[in-house]
Amino acid sequence: MGSTAASMALQMGMEYLSNSQNAKTSNRVAQAKADAQTASIKRATEIEERRKREALKRITATQRARFGAQGVGGRGGSADSVLGGFARNYENDIADSRLLADGQIRGLQSTVGATQRANLLDASTATRRFVYSALKKKIPQLKSLLE
């Protein structure tokens, strides 16, 4: 009986280590994927911001040239109001893009956290199932010893 108990304990320990290692590996993979996606989202957001700022510069220069061609100064009064409106619109678009990217990143982080919790639960559940199964097999033997 002693060697059987030792064998069961050794098997339980190995099962626990295996489940624990699988959970850790899955967690690392999930985190690496989330990190890569986060970096991709940040790069895309930076590129989009740069393009929008460059577009704003082109539109501002074009509009100033139009004002100049119409005999209206490119600075002051109405011109500043129109150009300021363009700038505000572009800055609002950029802020919206940042908010969207931040939301996507938070969603990724949330998903990784949920995956890590699930992996931890899966590892402990598998160990519990193994222990329950082993005990279920040994209960009849224990009963016969007690009788």
C-alpha cells in the first residue's frame, strides 16, 4: 500500500507540474501575442496621426494660398477662424483615434488577464480531477482495510 501511495503522490506531483507548466506557457504566449498586437496598434495610431498632421499642413497651406489669391490675408480675422476650425477638426480626429486605440489595448489586456485566470483554473481543476479519481479508486481498498 505504501508504494502505491507514493506512486500516486508522485503521479499527482508530476500532473500538477505539467498543468502548471502548460498554464505558464499559455500565459506567456497570450502575453506575447497581446504585446505584439499592442505594438501594432500603437504603430498604426502613430502613422495615422502623422498622416493627419501632414494633411492639415497641406490643407492649411492651400487655404492660405486661396485667401492670398482672393486678396484676403492668410493671417488674422476670418482666415484664422477658418484655419483654426480645420486644426480643431484634425485634432479631434486624432484624439478620437487615440481613444479607439487605447480601448483596443485595454481590451487586449483584459483578454490576457481572463486567459491567465482561465489557465490557472484549468491547471487546478485538472489536478483536482486527478486527485478525485485517485481517491475514488482507493476508497474501496481503504474500506476493506478498515473492516
